[in-house]
Amino acid sequence: MESLNHKQRSTYCVLLLSLSVLLHASATPSDKIRFQVDSEDARLTVPELISKYGYAAEEHPVKTTDGYRLMLHRIKSDRPNATVVLLMHGLLCSSADWLMIGPGNALAYLLADRGYDVWLGNARGNRYSRNHDSLSPVWPSFWEFSWHEIGYHDLPATIDYILGRTQQPRLHYVGHSQGTTAFFVMASSRPEYNEKVIQMQAMAPVAFMEHMNSPLLLLMTKFLNTLDILTSLFGIGEFLPNTPVLHEIAKRICPTTVPNNLCIHLLFLLNGCDPTQLDPVMVPILLGHTPAGAATKQLVHYAQEVRSKHFRMYDFGKVKNYLTYGKLSPPEYNLTRVTVPVVLYYGLNDYLAAPKDVHTLAARLPNVRQAVQVNHKLFNHLDFLIANDVRKLLYDEVIERIVEADKGN
């Protein structure tokens, strides 16, 4: 798959999707993979989801140094001095990412079952972190941030709060997509935080994006020089807010009884196609929690990465760059300062975290323990969260690496 071009992959995907539909139609109920979830899960908040399945849910408000108010969710361990694991979501997502496929499968529950103290982060601007000391989310000024601010402000505030609350010296970090980008921003821009992390495990890591194939970001890249067009297309300030209207539309055009519905096609177009790993039952639950809110500027910053082929700070244009950075071009993030042990996981069919770009990242980081290719040829960006076999293909290994790191800690 890595050797196929984008058009060949799309053709391959259509053939596989057709085959999947035939297999799905002829399968008996016992043949189908089912998660311990139901349709109600699409409407529940994260604390409600955690409590529904018998776990101890907590909410913890955190304030950043620039005035944003974040909400952390926690599945508290009943073990004294339990090892802390922080899970950080991707773009347009929330802490729900780590819970959607339910007990016995979702990473947050699996970690809690093993006795870990599990904390779920929420970046500024998502549905759980929409408050500020003086700004309102109805104002464009609230949304003047990208994933740089999430890495520079949100993650340090989150980590400091968790370590202070638990009285632990360090924690484990697991991130998906933007959750990895923000971590690399933090660890390179504020290197003192490397000492507060035992190990960082990066799922679908996004830093370099030269080979990215997601049509949405490619479209944004074409319009980078005309930001007025971008904001009119994708929203002024906030990008795709989470609304009940979206949920109702999804229910009507994406029925769970139809394995090749419109929503599935759109998800494959954006993330990569993997029909054998997506249960249609999960689509309305996914859309009940995603999009969870983000700044349009976050997507613009990623589009800039595609065009520049560098991992660097936000490009304001030459004049503002000079006023902000003291130079005409934005500075690159110094990845040699990311000294924490890092494990990278990537899929061959990921449109957003392309394997070639992951290898570029691995070559720049000084303490990569391993770059792991998930053992499934069609594994895509979304599979890291909701694939039918994600526990077997990925999560069991992630947990085992936490166990092994703790032995040497």
C-alpha cells in the first residue's frame, strides 16, 4: 500500500468497500464484531459515559497562563499511588475519543482495568473547554490560537495540575494526531517538561506533512494566500462546531443498517479507507462526539505545514512574522530538545500521518525507542480510535510498553 499513489489507493478502497458490503450482507450476527456500546452513547457526555459503564468519573477544571479554562476528565484508580496516564485527543476531537468503543476495547477503560490513574485531556475550544477569563467563544478573539498554544499553554497546565493533584513526580503520555503535535511543541519549546513524562507514545504522529493526502487539508493549502476565502469556507474563528442538528442529519443519511452509507464514505475520504475495520454501529456514536470544536486557525496551521514541508510555528506573513519572531519566516521547532523516550505508531493507509512523514519525524527526534508500523495494511487515521481490532493491533502493545517502562522507572 505504501507504494501505491493516491488514485490507486482510492480505487483499491472502492473494491474493498464493495467486497465488505457483500461480506457484511451475508454474515450471520455471530460473525460480526460488536463493541459494548449502544446508540445512547452518542448523546452522553464523557462523565456520563464513564459512569454508565461502572467506572468512577471525575471532572477537574484547569486554568492556563493565558486565561483559557480547560476541563480534564478522570477515571480514578482505587489503588494508592497508582501510575498516571494522560491521554490527549486529536484535532476536532475530545476526551471522548478514548471511550467511544466501550469497555473491553477503549484504551481509557483498558488502562483503568489495569489499575492506572487515567486522565483525559481536552484542548481549548472543544466542547469541554470553551471558557476564558475575559473572552467569549462567540467572539473571534477567543479563537485566536492554533495547536502551538495548545502545546505551549494547555499541556503544561494540564500536566502540572495532574502531578500536583496526584503527588506523582511523572506521568505517561499517549497522544493521537494533534495530541502528538502539541506534545512536540511543548517538549521542544518548554523542554523542562521532558522531565515530567516517563514515556510518550504517539499514535498517528503529525509534525511533518509533506506527503499528507487528506482532501480537506489539500483544499485549504490551495487557499492559504487568501485567508478571507478560507474563513468564509470553513468558519470565522471556530471550525465546525458540534451541534444537535449535525447529529440529526447523520442519523438520517448514515443509518447503521447500511454498511456503505454516506458518512462512512466521507470518513474514508478524509482519513483513509479501511472497510474491514469500521463497524457501522460506531458511526453515529463517533458523530455524536465529533466534531467537538476547534479553531479554524488550527487547520490553517496544519495546511501551512503541508506547503512549507517544515515543522514550524504559525506563519503570520512577513510583516507580522518579523514583529512576532524577529525574522521574516516562522522559526522551526527544535526537535533535538525532545529528550523524553518516544514510541511512534503509524498506519500504511493514513492520509494525515503519512508513513514517509513519520519516518522524517523519527529521524529528527533524539530518543525514539521504536517506530511501529501497525500490522494491518489498510490501517488509517481513524482506526487508531475505533477500528474493530484496535485492541489486538495496537492497544495491548501500548499498555505493555507502559508496564515495561514502569519496571525501569
